[in-house]
Amino acid sequence: QVQLVESGGGLVQAGGSLTLSCAAVGARIVTAAVVAWYRQAPGNERELVASVTRDGRPDSADSVNGRFTISYDVAQNAMLLQIDSLKPEDTAVYYCNALWSAQHNFWGQGTQVTVSS
């Protein structure tokens, strides 16, 4: 069983930056077929904001306009999400996800990001 442990959320002023971390326990994160970050704001569905495949193809949602960057921290066995130029509408609970197969698909517990105007 794999555990994903998130950290780095908090209260940030609009225009600032934040880096979220998702550390994997029980497997090497770089071996996952896809790793991704999602977010869910109150009353909204969970939405995909950024992902990267095992062969290194990153992608991000059009809605974040290139402000989100997903990467690996191999030394910490973690994946990161850097968020720049934060906006109040970025306020949400952020979840990491790592997929090895349909039977091995794991989620982090979520970390709250609150952006004040």
C-alpha cells in the first residue's frame, strides 16, 4: 500500500507563491504512470490542475494560465506543485494523486490553500 502525505498549504496573500509537496511512502513516486494535482473548492467538483506522465510530459489546466508547475523532488521521493501569482479563486483543498494502475491509484489527504485579497 502506498501513502501520499501532503504538506505546504496555508494562508497566502494574492500575488504570492506557494509550493505544495506530496511525499510518497511505500513506492518510488517517479515510477507512477501519472502523477497529478487536483483541487476542490467549496461547492465545486474536484478538478485536475496539473499532471505529469512517467515519460516526463507535463500538462496543466487551461484555467490556471501557466501559473502552476508540477515537478519531482527525487531526493525526497515527492512531487511538487508550485503555484505563482496566486488569486483568491485558487482557494481550495489541493489533493495529489499517483496512478500506477487501475488497482494502484492513490490519493493524498488534501491540504488547504487559502488566498486572501
